[in-house]
Amino acid sequence: MDSKIIFGTGGVRGIMGDSDGFLNLKIIRRVTHGLAKVILASDAPKSVGVAYDTRRNSYEFAQEVCRVLSAFDIKVYYFAQPMPTPILSHAIQMMDLGWGVCITASHNPQEYNGYKVYDKYGVQLTDKMAKTVADSINSLCDNEKIHDENQNLIRQFSSDILDNYFNQIIDYIGSEQPGCDFKFIYSALHGAGANAVPEIFKRLGYRPVSIQQEADSAFGGLKTPNPEEPVVYEKALFEAEKSDVKLIIATDPDCDRVGVMVKTSPGFELLNGNQIGALLIDYIASHVKGALPGDTVVSTIVSGQLGEFVTKDYGMEFVRLLTGFKYIGEYIVNLPENNKFFFGYEESFGFLAGNGAKDKDAVIASALIVKMAAYYDSIGMTLLDKWFELSEKHGYCLETLHSFNVTPDKQKELMAKLRSGELFSDDEAVRFEDYKDGLNGLPSADVIKLYFGNADTVTGYKKWAAIRPSGTEPKLKVYVGVCDKTYDAATEALEMISSKILRELRMT
């Protein structure tokens, strides 16, 4: 396959174009051909669910996937409209399908598209199986023929899939909602969330002000339709001035991430993924389903500490995995009998609760966030007020993410300097953890984590940073986190460590 378009642990993602080095029908056909050979050789059912988002060419790419798979006598089911990625994960499980393919580039800029593959559990392929698919693709001969499609094997998913999915969410959350007159805005950012999130709000009795619902491959002109970025809330904030709302929710194009802005006296404030994760853990444990010994919260090595403190305060187990929700999904599937999945989250706005999907799910997360916000509003609090309450109890955990456009060669150079000890060489207070060869029972990953000073032996407070190349974009990501007894002390420590790291990396 083209060296610029590589099938990796996240599938394929690249800029679209007709020539070599770009994502196009030729690449989609070749990837699907290689995947078909893996499917035929596997023990999993020879059936595939196919979904797609609102990006340019997503529908056409999805149809090509269906055509190629059917040519190999593989049964295919597809959605008739753009559909959130987590609903595909749910559909695979509900229909006992063997595989899934979703055409999406998640929150990447509009010129990108991508190809995600799921296994029979509704989990994105992890390293070993992703390599098997990549090897199959790369082993194809250029002149290898594909037979004509078999239309008899291509069918639409029935509406029962969505009804079952929504019913599972309602069963989990409960049909009686506090504060159904709670005022908030929901933005689909012109993505697939428009075909699911408003419906779950309707079934739960909420009536949001809905904006940016129309499918638009340009995402209304947004450079990057990522709910982590404050700029995507510009239209929502304009609408909020007219509507007197208290909360803004936005989902990304494939509706697996959700962002939240909370109204405060100075104006709306964007919560980060660590704050949302900790709030949801506490709310689910105290108001939705309770917490039992053996209940397990799963997160990542780059997520903050507050969620861990809240989890353990309820007597539950907290597990950290590598970045990538596929690892969380895989862990859930393989949980020991005595353990039960409680909640999963990544700092990058990905959250999962319930049993409907095995991937991050912005549909159920949006429903939980609104119910949580409405409840706290009914007792005179905001989500930010609750975060401060949790922080007073467990410590002020603050985090920041610095993301830099860096070429792959420069990424390798910086990671090599870190591993050589060339950086931070004069600082004895820095402890390194290198995941290159695997660490703490986790697979190999190009991640280095740094700890500054000694952890507080009583509270477990740490000051840390993690550095890794992005798996889906030409970026170097630098995560920084601290925890301290007061907000001011934590703010000062976060600024100090961030400045130190960026100076060492020559990013300032």
C-alpha cells in the first residue's frame, strides 16, 4: 500500500485526493480486499456492519466497502444515514456480526477521512489483529482481481438497532429525569450525532436548543471539528446569549467525543475531559447505579488524578491503559468474572458507560451529562461548582495539553533525545518511565512519562508529564498534570512544569 497511507492500530486516516499518497476509492478498495482475506481466514462470523459519518466521500467509501466485501461472499449490513460510531459497536454485538467498518476521520480537519475496523465484540482492532490486517493488505498483488459485488448480500440495518440502543440508554439512566425544563444547547457540529443525540434527549424528556444539525462535510467552515477546541463553540455561544441557556454540549463528526461548556458568572467555561470524567464517576456512583467492590473504572496513562481519587473513594478499582479507547474496549471484554465494568474515559473527551457499546460513546455521555447538570442545577449548583467540591475533598488536579505540528522525523528526534537522557540531564528530581518496550504490563508504545519530585506519600499527589507522537495526526502531544491542596498552588505548579518541559523540547 502507499507508504503515506498506512493501516495502523487506528486503521487508516489520511487526506483525501485522487493521486498517489492520498485517501481515495483505490485505497479503500485495497484495504477492504486485505480485510476480506482476514475475515475469510478467521473463526469470527463472515458478516460485517458498515457505518459512516458526514465527511466528504464517506458514503461513497462505505458503499465501496460493501461492494468489495460482498464480492468475497461476506454478508454486509449498512446504515442508511450517517451514524455515530458507538452505534456501530452496539449493532455488531446485537446482531452477532463478526466485524465492523466505520468510515470516519473523527475530529480531524475536513480534508481527512479514515477507515476504522472493529472485531466481533464491537472493539476497535488492537495491535496484534491490526498487524494481521496490515500484513494482508501489503501482501496483495497489484493485479489481483476482485469479483463483481453480490447485491443479495448487502442489506440495510433495521430500525430495531436504534430502538434497542436508545432503550438500553434509558434503562441505564432511568426514565424519570430531574429538571426536564433545564435549558441547554446541543450542537452536532454538522456530524452524525444529529441522527441520534436529539432523539435520546427527546425520549428522556429534554428539549434542547439544537444547532449545527445539518450534515455538512465542511462542518460549517470549522478548520477542526473537535469539541476540545474552544473555537467550535462560537455559534453556540452566540445562540446562548439569545436563549439564556446554562450548558452547551457539542459532539464531534462521528459522535464518539463530547465537550461541555458551563455557564458561570463571568461567562461560559469549557470543562476538560478529566473534569468531566471525574464528575461522571461521582454522579453515576451516587445517583445512577451505585458502586460495588469489584466495579472497575478504566482510563489511560495520560489522564489526570481526580478520577482515580474519586473512584477509589467509592471503593472501586481504577486501571490505567495506553492511550486509545480500543485498549479500554479490549479490557472491558476481558474483565475477570469478579469485576464489572463501571465507567471508561480518556482525557480527550471520550467517555463510556452502560453495556451498549465497547467504544467511547458521546450519545450516552451526552444524556448523562445533561441529567447530571440538571440535577445539580435543581440544588443550586453548576458542574463547575461540583468539580470544586470534589477538588476540596480530593485535591486540586489540573492538567493541560500542548499539541505541536511536528514532522515525523522531528518527532523521532525529540523522542530519541528524551530517551538518551540529553534532555533534563541536570535535573535529578525527574524520574522517567519509557513505554517503548512495554511497561507495567502494557504493550509497547512510543510514550515517555516524567515524574517531577516525590509523590506525597499520604495523598498520592504527583506532578507529571507525558510525551508522545499522535497516532492519527502529524503532531507531538505533551500532557502535563499536577495535584495540590489548593487551586492556587496547583495552578502555579502546572505553569512551572509546563514552561520547563517546553523549554527543554525547544517549543517556546
